[in-house]
Amino acid sequence: MQTQNPFLDEMAKLSTAAMGLAQAASEEARAAFRAQADRMAAEMDLIRSDDFEALKAEVAALRAEVEALRGVKAAPKAAAKPKSGAKA
């Protein structure tokens, strides 16, 4: 929208340019912060939450498998034990 006042037109152009510059500066700052955070996480040997959740699910599956194997191993021992009160 253009007005008849050249001063207002110039102010509108300047404010539009300033908003574009502020948005670009914001995106650049966000990218720099993310890069710094990634670098710090790598130095601390941290992992991302999605990797952690995948590892946690894998550990839970392995624990269930170990428990199942313990049950299979214990079953023959329980069957081999003589019952109390039985004559030998």
C-alpha cells in the first residue's frame, strides 16, 4: 500500500527491511547456538534422546530374553529334583 506521503513510504520500506534483517539474524543465531550445543554434546559423550529410547527398548528386549532363557534352564532342574516324601 502506498500513501501520498513519501516520508511514510520510506518508513514502511525501512521497517520492512529491518524485519527481514532481524529474521535473518535470528536464524543465524539459532544455527550458531545449535552448532555450539552439538559440539558440547559431542565433547561430553552425550547421546540424543531418540538413540537413548532405541537403546532402552533393546535392553528391555534382551532382559526379557535372558529371563526366558533362565526359565528354560531352570525347568530341567526342577523336573529332576525328587519330591519330598517320595521313597527312593
